[in-house]
Amino acid sequence: MSKQYLTLHTIPDAHPSDIFALAPTSTSLLSASGSSSIQIHSTTSPDFPHTQTLEGVHPLGIHHLVTARDAKRAASAGFEGKVKVWSEGEDGMWKLDGEISDQVKAGDIWAIALSADGSYLASSSINGKIHVWSLNEAGMPKIREYETKGSFGLCVGLSQDGRFTASGHENGSIYVFNNDTGRLSHSLAGLVHPVRSVAFSPASKLLAAGGDARIIALYDVNSGEQVANFTGHGGWVLALDWSDTGEYLLSGSHDSKAKIWRIETRSCVATHSHGDKPLWTAKWLPKNTRSEMFALGGGNNAISFYREAAG
């Protein structure tokens, strides 16, 4: 059974270059690109008005931007190698909280993820190590370092319950670490090619992973077993995001298409094209209305918003 989604609004030229990251909060959408600024749009009005620009955040551009699910906190990673942490004030304006600097060397940080409560930040690195920082402690110290086989960590994810960190690597490796014990839980097989996105389901029971194999693999987090494969993208899978209920998985690809997958039936229920350029980022928006909504960003410099058609 397919689902219908309508284009609700498009912000053309939201950024002057490729949009690499979208990061939603309960009331807004933060976006980042190859340029140095973060743009913020309200998601509570039908025309998604622009509310703030954070200027000159990372001089060489921003490759990752993430928000905490249950806290007014964000983090950005720039091509110059720095990670900055942000918080939203009572007035709705975002401001700089600080910078990750404890034991950071060049190449130490690539992909980033925030815990649901905004207390911890995980990062991947060029040398394959996975780091975790405590953001609420003075100086934002590094508290964990996970070793892998040394392949470039292209993506990283934190489970909503805070128990697991996952990473995907250039050599096709996927690792799941137990944050309670500080040990490797699973080394997951199956994708062979570079893995560019990993995402835990809301209940932290499943892990989705995708990349250059053009396949989305689904793993049981507790057993490490691969339980499903989703095929249909004609290019690298660049983005994965679960709906609030865990019923659906949103994927974005280098083929410029977004797909929505129903987990229960293991089937694709909707496909949308976002121009003819790579679709770098795809995110569900928190469900404030009865209708599901998601946003897409990529190489056409625009942000498009979609809403589920009322049945």
C-alpha cells in the first residue's frame, strides 16, 4: 500500500551551495551547506519563514549539523576540523555554547551525532576511531574512545536510549558499541562498500545502514543479525532517518530521490525526486500535527517540505 505526500513548500536558494545537513527541532529547521553559515527556518508556520542566520560559523563550510531530539541543543562540524555546540535561548535565538577542543587533532572529527538529551556528542574520524564527549561537563571532555580497524568513519549514530553508538566506515564495516560497558557489541557484515549513513530506530531495537552498495540494510541491535534489505535506489544512499513511531524509514540518495519504507512490510511506499542533483540530507519533522512531514536538501541548494496527504 502506497502513501501520498504533497509538496508543501520549497525554499529556493536556501544556501549558496550544496545543502549537506538538515537538523529539526520541535519548532524549527536548521540547515548547513558548503558555505559558512547556518540558516534557521520556523516549521510552525505554513510558509516556513526564515528566523535567524548564524554567520561565519565554519569558514570552509559545514559538512555535518545535528540537533538533540529532546533538548534545545545543536552541534556543527566544519571542513576546517572544528565542532561547535549551540543552544536555543528562551527567546528562540540560537547562540554558541562552546567548541569541542579536548584532545582534538586534525582529522579527529568527521561525522557527529548528539544524544537525545543533548548531553553527549559522538564523532567519527578519518583514522576510524569513534570518540564521545560529555557536553555538560566543564571543558566538554572526551570520555570514550572506541577503536575500529582504522577505516575512515563516514557516519556515526547514537541510540535514543543512550546505550549504543554505531559507526559506518569506508571499507563497508559497521560497528555497534555499548556505551555502558565501553565495549564493542557487534561488528556487522553485509554492505562491503562504503557506509554513509547509520540510524537507530526510536526504540533502539533496529539499526539501518546505507551507502555506496545502494542497499539499505536493517540489523537487530541486540543480536547483530541482518533482518532485512531494502533495494530500489539507483545511487549511493546518503541519508537515513526514522519516523517518530519507527513505522517508516526515510532515505535520501545520490540519485536525487527520497524514498519512504514501511518497516512492517519491508516495502517502499513513496518516492520523491528532489531535482536532478544529489540528495545529501532527508529528515522527518517532529509530528506537531496529524500529518507526517519531512524535509529534503541537496545539490540544488533548495529545501523542500512535504506533508502526508490527508486520507
